[in-house]
Amino acid sequence: MEQPKFEIQMLHDRVMIKLEQEAEERRSGSGIVIPATVKMANRLSWGEVCGVGTNVRSVKVGDKVLFNPEDQFEVEVHAQVYLVMRERDLHAVATQETDHGTGLYL
């Protein structure tokens, strides 16, 4: 017998984020190769918003957001790991609008 399918709807101020896959190695601004085995303390990550609760005001599904992946709740859906956090735990949103941004672009 086939299992019923359920749509996931986030509640309140919760945001579900799909982590971006990190490259196996990175390069510093001066071109030095940093191997994937090197972990940097307090490094923030980028991810894509996949779901938002009804009280979320600053981000929407599809936005690219900056956050601290440590101490967040993980959930696995169809072999994909997502993070669930409060909207207030997000640090930035990457947007094409330039009203009051940093002047930096991804």
C-alpha cells in the first residue's frame, strides 16, 4: 500500500533552508588554496530558503540567505538535509534590489 504524501508547511517565524554545497577546496583573496579538510571557526554559510512560516516578514522562498549553520536543527527529507531556524537567526539576504545593501555582490 502506498504511503500518503504530506506537504511541509513551516509554522510561525520558522524558516527551512537548503544548505549550499561547499566546494571541496577554497581560494583566499590572494589565491592561496585552502583544502576542504580545514575547518574555519565561526564561518557563516549561504543557503536557499525552501519554506517560511506565516510570521516571517523579511525573506521568501527562493531567497539566498546568510546564517550560522552551527547549533541549528537539521531535518532530512528525501535524502536531502535542510536546516530549520528562526527568522531572527538569519544575518543577511542576497537580493538584486540595491536600495540599502552593502554594495557587495555574489
